[in-house]
Amino acid sequence: MTARVVVADDQSVVREGIVMLLGLLPGIEVVGSAKDGEEAVALVAEQAPDVVLMDLRMPRCDGVEATRRIRKDFPATQVVVLTTFAEDDSLFPALRAGARGYLTKDAGGDEIVRAIEAVLSGEAGLSPAVQRRLLEQVTTGPLPLAGGGEPELPDGMTPREVEVLVLIADGMSNAEIARGLHISQATVKSHINNLFAKAGLRDRAQAVRYAYVRGLAQPPGTSFT
């Protein structure tokens, strides 16, 4: 299946370079390019692409706001954010706005293809550098609640089980969680089995909903208040 893609970046050289690169990749068709968030949203309405590769720093409407609007009004379109640095402060706002992938602009063609395939299959398409940043946020210090306030560990879960639950809600596979936490996939499965038993969960879909309801994660297309 060919993935239909829109590219949004305010720098014409970067935007044209990405379009050119994507044109060389198998299974990808570029159906439009935008120089800001307003154009990106309009293109999504017109072309109904599968994926938008979204820059964060753009005039009129930045990438975070454009992502929020696209995920709210056109939920069938996935967003993969492109940024210059993995340390970009907009990383977490973009993920909370509904982005399911996050790549740095030095990503190669293979990495872009993997991210697009991941988000289209319902997983997170995060570069290794971004995974490390996300995991650092989750694993260092208290875990913040989605709506603010003091952290809590529900249903007798251990801190590690809550970390795994949050990463499940962020769309990570068992293999991605294992790599990020530097543990084996067998250990990840053990944590999942334990937290499922404690919370009375049957599957990952219920786990994601549980994380949302308990304020441990935020549903795509919404923002923290």
C-alpha cells in the first residue's frame, strides 16, 4: 500500500529536500507541501493524506497547533513531527497534541519509512534520540499527572509498572519499551502481566484507556490544562 504524505516546513530548501527524498522512497507518494501550519491543515482537508510530516517552528500556525487541529478534525491522518533537535521543548506538547511519530531532520530515508509504517500500524514512530528523551522524562523524578497535582501509583502498581503503562499508552511496542528501559522483553511482559492483573485489564486497549482515565497519559488530540 502506498502511503500518501504531506510535508510541512517553513524553510523552502528543507521542505523541497524532504519532498525530493520522499520521492525516492518506495511506498510513499507526496500529495502536497505546505510552508506553515495553516496550509498544512488546508492540505489535509483537501487531500486526506495518510501522514503529515510536520515541522514545529512555523509562522501563522505552528506545528503543535496544526497537529492538534488535524488530529481533532481529521483523525484518520497521522502526524510525524520533524524537528532539528531531539531536545526541542515542543516534544511533549506535540505528542500531547496527537503526534504519533517524532523524528529529527537528519533522519535517513529508512528511518522515515519506518516511522510512517509504525504510525500507520498504530504504533509510535519515534527516533532513538527522541525515545531516549521521552524515557528520561518518564523515568527521572515523579511521574506528573495529566491534569497536574501530586503523582500517585494506582492499584498498588510499582513505579516501574506505571512507567511501562505510560509507554504502552504512548504507543510503544514491547520491543521499544525493552530497548528504552534497558530490560528484556520477557521482563516487559512480566510487568505488563502484573499491571494487567492489578488493574483488572484484559488487553492493551483497556490499558491505554485506564492510563487516560487515571490521568497518567493524555488522549491524542487533547491538551493538558
